[in-house]
Amino acid sequence: MSERRVVVTGMGVVSPVGNDIETFWKSLIEGRSGIRRFQAFDSADYDCKIAGEVPDFEPVRYFKNPKTVKRTGRFTQFAMAGAKMAIEDSAIDLDQVDRNRFGVMIGSGIGGLYSMEQESQRLMTRGPSRVSPFTIAMMISNMASGIVSMEYDLRGPNMCIVTACATANNSIGEAWRIIKFGDADGFIAGGCEATITPLGIGGFGSMKALSLRNDDPTKACRPFDRDRDGFVMSEGAGIVVLEEYEHAKKRGAKIYCELAGYGCTADAYHMTAPMPEGEGAARAIQIALRHGKVNPDEVDYINAHATSTGLGDICETKAIKLALGNHAKKVAISATKSVTGHLLGAAGGVELAASAMAIGKGIIPPTINLENQDPECDLDYVPNTAREAKIRCVLSNSFGFGGHNATLLLKAVD
């Protein structure tokens, strides 16, 4: 049996800079930040007052039954929106596929934090009898994947991976693995997140992980810059349709790119800090390259994890050097989080979409706000202005608390 290849045929994005692929992409290449003072709750008591909220989101547009909206958490609503857009973008007729061989793999780093807080408050103030019977369903992380499968009657493998900020990459990568192995022909895969809540901002704030550049929000997320002071939390979803190549080809599908490799490793080092020399992340990159049969000098572009944290950006720079050797100085790297903020468990999904668009459009999105490059971050980060380039091979990195490292390798398809 010939080797099974996996391709991306549809993409859906919900983000602070656009709730469709074209708007999202235009914002990236124009460098228009989606970071603002958040409106979800009163910020008076919080040191961090900024975030990347999804504007003008109407969940009822994405559900067949409006009643389902009231029974789902915001993160699940984002997943449903991304899934619907990705399916429509792929132009796949699900009535013509074997639904037993089409799966869903949508993860969330934290899940229904808003629902948990809301119902906890109701419990404390009004008693247990007033807690919603949908509390658990709105809260548990796997419900996004479950609800999407129910909405579209997809009966293939269905799971929810939770690996913090590596969640979407792991979800897409494990879907890739299942298709390669022959247990599915297609997947709806990616990540979703909705954590701009009092506990979300409060918890990350207490860790001193968030940027405090409240007076200049659009400049707050500044990966690889000497003056970075933490990440900016955002929300949304990044969902893709993956198909086995012959399956997609047979139906005449539009193909964005091939998902050719996937590497995942553990640092086994610290709860929140990466390995100082980037060894774990470097191994994930190397595994992805090996799966894709790609040499380091064939990589044209890297969409970096690059959260705008002091340790993280330096360690990723070291990881790229370890993995690519001399080619690290020649490869173009950019941090689209500088525009979107950090979507946590959804980050890898929206960044895969950015990477696939970069291949198709021949444009590398910039790292905005890179004004004084950190001497320890000494690679080519495509500062402030998009760059035209022939892009055949892309790496997309995602790393998460707990020492999770996940890298996806994309290739152009002729």
C-alpha cells in the first residue's frame, strides 16, 4: 500500500483580527493589532487591562438549532464557528463521505472557564438548586469536539487533547497520524479558547506572565523585542479540514498545502518555564522534519510560538538554532501573535491557517512591534513589514505549560 498523505482543504478562523480567513489574513499582512482594553468585565482591580477579544461574535449563526447555543460554553461556540467555516471553505459534501471515517479532534487548553466562574458564583449566592443543569457540559473541554461531531454526524475518531498552548498543534498532528495510519479519511481538527474572564486574567496576572502595557495596547505584544514584558491573552478558534490526499483529489478539492510532518516531545523540566537551551522544542522540530523527509536547509519560513515572554522567545531562538544548524540564520521567522495576541489552546490552529496562507500567497506576515531586537534573539524575524517570498516548506511551532512541544510541517502541493 502506498504511503497515505494528508492535505489541508478547508480553514476557519475566529480571532481578534477577523472572523473569516480573508479578514484575518489581511490583518496579519498589514500588521493591524487586535489588542484593546478588554470589555468582558470591569478591569479596575486588575493590573492587566488588555486582551484580544473577539468582536461582533454572534454564535447563533453557526448552529443548526439555536437552543444549543444556550447549552454550550463560549469556547465551544468558537469551535462551532470555526468548524462551520472550515467545512464551507473546503466545499466538502458530507453526505458523500463515509461519516464513520471522518473524525473530529478539537482541543481547548482550559475549556469552559467562563461557565465555571458564572455557575460557581450562582452556587455561592443562590445555592446548589440554582446551578444550571448544563454546567458540566458547558465546562468540560471535550464538549467542543463532541458538539461538532453531533452537529455534522461525524462518527469517526473523536477526542479532545489538552496540552495548554500546544493543544491545537497536538490535535491537528494526532489527526494527521490517524489518517496516515488508515483509520480515517478526514478530520475536523484544531483548537478553541475563551479565557478572558476574571479568573483567567487574574490567574495569569498573578504569575506575572501578562503584559502591563495598558496605555498602548496595540504595542503590548512584541515578540523578540528587548522591551517585551509578557504575553497578551486572546480568544477564538482555529479549525482545519484535513483529508487523505487521494480522498481530496477524487472530489476535486481545493488544496491549501500538505501537512507533511508532526513532532511532539516533552521538556520534563518545569511547570511553566521552557528548557533553557531549547532541547525539547528542537527535538519536536527535528521529528517533524524527519516525518516530512525535509532537510533543515529546505525550510523557507517558521511561524514561531513566540509569545513575547522573556524566557520563551530566547529559548525558541535557541531551539531553532539547534534544529536547523547554520540554516537558522537564513530562514525567515515571524510571530503572528504580535498581531493576534496569544490564543492559548487555539493558537496553533490560527497559526497553521497563517502558515498555509503564506504558502499560497507567497507572503510572510511580519512580526510587528519589533523595534529594539533582543541581542539574544538574533535571527531574521521579518520585522514590522510583510515580505514576499517563494514559500515551499513551513514549520509552525507551539509550546505549552507542562513542557509540551508540538511542531507541524507544511509543504506546498503542486
